[in-house]
Amino acid sequence: MNTHEDTPIHTENLSLTIDGAPILSEISFTLNRQETLILMGKNGSGKTMLLKTIAGLFKTTSGVSLLFGHNIQKMKNREMNNLKKNIGYVFQKSGLFDSMTVAENVLFALRRFVKMNESEYRQRATRALERSGLSGAEDKYPSELSGGMQKRAGIARSIVMDPTLLFMDDPTAGLDPILTDAIANLILEIRDSLKSSALVTTHDLNLARKLSDRIGLIVSGKLHGIYSRDDFFSTEDPHVVQFREGYLNGPIPVIE
């Protein structure tokens, strides 16, 4: 019996090596249902690579990574496609295709994994854009959208299949504090309406404080620790203090 089938993410000693260079080392954690776990760490620490590896974009070198109890490294294409219907992914730079309209971008994955008629596709795109605060943007192109609107379009694409698990890679990168707060509120609304779980990378302490149930700190490709939100902002652990306060001196190397 699979004891992790109701668990969105479970990893045990996950490691990743690329061209002989260790990227991730023996990372173990569990993401629970309807929980948001924020991954923090300095640039080059490995948090984005961890997100991509768990999502199946990279093949683990060793260890186990399960999504809803399934080892995606061993799944057949049909099984993987069925699983992906429950997963949404927000790329760091929105990941929109410039040659496609906003609606076409939103429907890109849905068309691959779900068969329906054109009217139904259009309705799904419209609903996802409405949820993301982009009503009426269906026929615009990404170049016609502001940076904040492009972020919203990327989020709309990630939720068009009503996923129960969201991967979000630095969803507010490059946005000013006001837009960051607006995107944070949007993510909270979507997460709560879908009753989804989320794994999110960010450098933004305010975003982490607002979204997180727990916060993990990645240091040099290793999971230094996972803390409750309150504990992360109060602990005197020198690694967390250095990251939290932005100190040059401390146990975290300035250059990885």
C-alpha cells in the first residue's frame, strides 16, 4: 500500500548531479495537503533546481521524489500526463510565448492533456483569466501586457486545470512592493479557492511571511532546515539570521 498517495510531495535523500557537479544533496521533506511551503535561499543555492527536479524537469541522481505517491521518474507517459492534470507550474519569468495570444498561452497545457471543444476551451481560459484579474485580456499578446499582468497571465495558465498542487518559481520577481502584495493576495485567493498545496521559491521575506505555512532554507544545495513561519522570523539560528538580515558575514557563503 502506498502510504504517500494523499501527500502532494514527499522526498527522501533527493540528490542531483549535473556534469559531475553536485547541485542538490540528500534533501528530505514532505509537503502536506493544503499547505504552502516557501523555499528560500541566496542566488545559486539550488532552490529553483529543487523545484524543477521535484516537478520532473530534471532526473534525480539518487534518492526518491514522489508526487501524490508516484515516482515520476518511473512513470509511463500516459500516467505522467494524467498526473500533470493536477499540477500547475508558474515560471520565474512567466514563460509566455510571444507569438501566442494570452488565451492561447493559458490553454497551452490544457490542450495537450484534456480534449474538449473550442467553446469549452475558451470558457476555461476566460474563467482562469477572471480568477487572475485579467478579464478581457484573452486576445491580447504578452507584449501588450505590463510586467504584473504577465505574471497574472502565467498564474492563469497554471490554474486552468484546477490543480491540487502548484509549483511557483519566484512568482513576484522584478515587481515593485505594491504589485508584489497584489500578486500575493491573488495567490492566496487561488490557493484557497482550489484547496491546493503549493511549493514556492522566493527571496522576498514579505511574500514568505504572507504566503507560508512553513519556510525552508536552502544552503549550498542542501536543506538546512524547515521552520514554521513564526519560528523562521524569530529563530537565532545563524544561517537563518544571516539570510533574514542580509549579513555578509556568517555561515552562508557569499559566493556559491
